[in-house]
Amino acid sequence: MIRLSHPSAIVKGEVKLPSSKSISNRLLVLQKLYEPSMFLDNLSEANDTQLLARILSDECSLMDVEDAGTALRFLLAYTSVTPGEWIIKGTERLHQRPIAELVDALRLFGADIEYLENEGCAPLKVNGKKLLASTSLIDVTNVKSSQFVSALLLIAPLIEGDFNLKVNTKMSSYSYVHLTISCLRRMGFTVFIKGQYLSVSKQQRFDGEYFQIEPDWTSFYYWLSIAHLAKEVDLFFPGLRLENMSRERTKLYDVGNKAMFFEEINGGIHITKKEKGFIEIVSDLNYTQFPDSAMTFAMLIPAVGKKHANLRGLDSLKYKECDREEALKNHLSKIGVQLTTDEEFWRLDATEYNLRPETYFETYDDHRMAMCVAPLALLQPIIIEDSEVVKKSYPHFWEDLKRVGFVLEEVTDMLDASKNSNVSSYPI
């Protein structure tokens, strides 16, 4: 456990965000399939990405993806078109997450995939071979996961036959399909989009052997939350730009502060704030396209004084590294906030909001459930169950916090935390 606090609530410094895990993972597969000599600059240090890189490099027939859902999905597509016999497995939690829609879609092209335990879930056995589109239209509108569609697109140039994928453009996180398309285009493939129909050219015109991966916008939103809750802010994020590939930048203005100023300068974004300022929050907080950011905003909104808010697009949270819907409800309940659901919205009721000192937050073996509460330490010292979980996406998160004045202290039990005794600071 760690105790997290900030003595002054004044946050100043330069923060080098982790590079985009989403872009890194896509480019690793594209590199392996089409451009092995390509150099990927600023590859993500996230455990998921490093794990995927090792697996692709080792080419071992037994692939243990641990808790990396993206690696499971992308490797399932990769092994389907790569000759050999492959076993893909992961953690118990990962084996509970559904994969049948991707398996069924790959089987439309003749993929040879077998469930080794429970139908519809990993572990899986794959006999890689040449895949073929038997018709010119492959209807995958039943597929609800954007990563499943992305997995199909990554291998599309290797599938024999000209075909269009008909997809459900209203699925959760469909913006990440557009991210995959952007990666394919950067690799020199032509991707055609017409409404629900997608097709990828077989020919490739790659104009170089270098690709620089941009910073991760999802990680930036922890810092945006910090900027809202701090008394004063002077932060610079090198490499972060509004024209970056990720469309997640659109969430930048969900919560606005009239005293906060954004400036693109010197190849990055500079944020300043010298007073508390008036907070504005958009009326429709829709996270359908970016559900990984929802927890951060849900913890921030009550903390800036908003008593009621409606959130949409949280349907997929149940199927993440943990049941994030339930975990988020538990986090909010710790600060006196209720999260209830109906047919359309998740409704926040913060009329009883109360963040008490030394509030303890479980992390549920989930990196985002740890990081989304960290900004609250600007208001009161908080206790976070497991600091190590951040390695999945943002390994140097705590070090970055310390550089801007946060204090991290190791605590052995809750009695130590409540007494603020028997603690030892982490070395910087």
C-alpha cells in the first residue's frame, strides 16, 4: 500500500507522458507482418506492449499473454495467417473475457482455431495458414469490440481475395478502428471507407523505415484531472499535440476551467492555472468511444463540485481488466457518491460528496483503477492498495507524480496509515 499526498497542491514541471500503448501495439504487429526492418521510435514501455514485443520476437509456439487483452486479440489474428501451430493463453481473468466474435469472424476466412477449455474464451489453439475471402462482402456487424475489427484489419492485406468488411460503426470505441486505419495508412496501405464498408489494399507503398510513436492521451487525462484539482499549475507535455493521431483528444474539453490556459508551444502542450477558476462541464458526458478515460472523469467531476452528472458509454467496462463498472461504483461510494444505471445513463449523485483523509482505494489488479484516484491526493491524503499495477500502461506514473511535488509513502497496514506513522518514503 502507498499513502499519496501533496503538501502544497501547487503542481509545476515537465511531464514526458508514456507513448501510446494503442499505437505501439498496432505497429508491432504491422512491423512483424510487413516491415521487419522498420524502426519504432518511442515504443511504449507499458507491460502490455513489452510483452507483445517479446512474444512476436521469440515466435514461441506457446504464447502466454498474461492479462493483456489487446495482445490476445491481435495475436489471434496474427497466428491465424502465420504458418505453424500456436497456443495462446493468459490469466484466469483474461480467460473469462469473451473472444468468440473474433474467432467466428476469422473463421469466415477459413481460420483454424480451437477452444481448449471453455467455448468462446481463451486458451486457444491456432493452426496458422493462408486465409481466403470466399465472398466479396464479409459481414461482421455482429462484432461489438473495436479491437476485434482492428485485429481483422491488421491482417487484411494478407488475406487472399478482394473483399469489403461491413462493420457496426456505432460500436463502443469505434474511434480505435480509425486509429488502426491511420496506422495502416502510415505503413503505406490504402484503406477505403464508405459508410459501414472498409477495405484494405494488397499493395503497400511504405515511404521509410522510421516511425515515431506519439504520447498517450489516456495517460494525459490523469494530468488534466490533476490540473483541475491543483491550486496552481504550470505543466508542459512534450510531444503532445492536438493533431496527434488519437481522436481521444476530443475529451480534452469535457471538463473546462476558465482559469486554465492551454498553449501548443515548442512541440508540446503547456497548461497553466493561477487561480481556482469557474468549472464548466458538458451536459452529455459520452465515453462510448473512449471508455478507458471514463473512470478518471467520474472521479474528477464530484471533486470539482458538480453534484449531478450523466455519463454514457460505460457498457464495456464490465469486460475490462476487472469489472470496472463495479469497481468504479466502489471507488465513488468511498467519497459519498452514488453511481446508478438506467437504460440510457449512468447517473452520478454527489450531493453527499465527502473525501475523508486516508480514504483507502482498492486497485482490483487494474492499472486504471489505481491511477484514476491519484489526483484526489491534492485534496486529502489517500491510500492506494497496490502501486505496482500501473506497470501495465504507465510504469513511471508514480515517479512523474513525485517530480511535481506528490509524496509517496509506503504503509504496512491501515493502522499505520491512519496514524501516519511507520512510513518510509520511496526514493526518488
